[in-house]
Amino acid sequence: MSKGAKLCNVSQSAASQHVQELERRLSAILFDRGKRPLELTPAGKLYYEYCRDLLRREEEFARSLAALKGGVEGTVHVASIYSIGLTEMSRLQEEFGARHPAARLQVEYMRPEKIYEAVRAETADLGLVSYPTASREIAAIPWREEEMQVAAPPSHPLARKDEASPADLNGLDFIGFDEGLTIRREVDKFLRARGVSVHVVMYFDNIQTIKEAVALGSGVSILPARTMQAEIAQGRLVAVPLRAPGLLRPIGVLHRRRGKFNSATQSFLELLLAPGENRGENRGQATQFPKAAP
């Protein structure tokens, strides 16, 4: 309820009062308030589907009207992992707004599994995730591949190297990712294939916390170089390229397989996948994407 109120720019009490008034008008209970978190009742699910159909028809109308006018209008709802970065998304929002002043871009940051849920539930038009996985409901478009490098505090001996071999990490205190994360499995596989054993002193579920632990001198790590730019500029971290190539973090764009993109979503996707947008980090061929999701 509080999240819904925030998205609608009203107070939680106002949102609750609105729901109660709606229930009185419909003579039906929409939420099962005896459960935590709240769950929809059968009547609530019916009303949800009705509202979703109305919103979809409104988007189709806006898309058709924009096509008639020849302009780009509508709202793009993007769910992104935190490590894409506020700075990068702010730049994309600014460029998108300059190109299409009648369109809106709304970005929400969340954990990867929540992004898949949001795309599946159509509360997000696009999802930005690492190691994207397609399914029967969700398509994944390659966006870019980010080079992984050694992250070290400036005082660390590795920080003075132009590049590091995997063997240089042998026996070092290491800040890793939580077990179960794909990036953890990929880093472990990379080190294991080269006979390297590190001393994992702590592990976290996000890049930002790992960067802070490395900057404080708790150990070294292996992170996407692109995510360390701010800390490198501040003199808090040093990124050392790995002598052994091939350790990359793929980033992809998720969308539902059914339905069509509105003109704003289509235009933002074109901006993301435009040649040069990834500054040479996407090592694959130019990606072809549909005008309408299949």
C-alpha cells in the first residue's frame, strides 16, 4: 500500500481511504487484510485485470495517436539493477528527454529477481539486468559486455601493477559475491580454471558494498570496471586489468514476449542499443530488435 501511494504521489492514508471508498462503491472487498503482505481477494483480482485491460487500451490509444501525430509520446517504465548506476541513467534520461520532450522515462532500481517479476507482471516495460535469462514469457536482448578487472585500494601492492595475472591473486584476502549469484559462479569458475585459490574474508550481494569494503582495505575483488569509475576518479579505488582475458559481465534488456512497445519504449530501446552507446564494450554484432515484441 505504501509503495502504491508513493508511485501515485499521495500519502499512504490517502491511498487507504481511496481503496476503502472504492470497496464501498463496488460493495466488494478487494484486499485480504488478514494476511501479510496483503493479498487480493477474488474480487480484487477481477478488478485488477479490469484496470490492467483499461490501462493497456489507453496505451494503445496513446500509441496510435502518437503515430497519427508523427511524434513520440507515452511513458517508459524501466526496472534496473543498482550497478547500472544513477549517473548513467541520469545521462540517458537527459538525452531521452531532449530527443522526445513529450515522452517520460521512469526508472526504479531493484534486485534482479524483482526485475523479472516486474517485467512478467507488466509493471515494467523494460528490465536492465546482468547475465540475462530468457524464458517463455520474457525475451532478453543483449546490451553490452563489461570487462571485469581487479579492484584494489590505492595502498595495495596490486594497485601499482599495469595488469595482474590471476596467479597474483593466489592466497589474497578477497571480497566476493554471495553464493548463488551468477556473477559469483562466473568469478569462481574463472579462478578455478587457472588454479587460483583466494581467501574469501567477506561476501555481499551487491557491487556497491563490495567497493566500499575494498576501499576500506578489507581485501581485493574482481568487479566490472565500468562500475568503479566514480571511486577511481575519487582516488578511493584502483582497477587493474587482468592479463587473462575473457571475464566479462553481460548486460541485457528484458521485455515481455507478447504485446507491443509504445512509441516511447521503442524510442528508448533504440537509444540504449544505438551504435556507440556502449563505448565499444559490446563485443557482439549489432543487435536487431523487434518493432513489436513477438
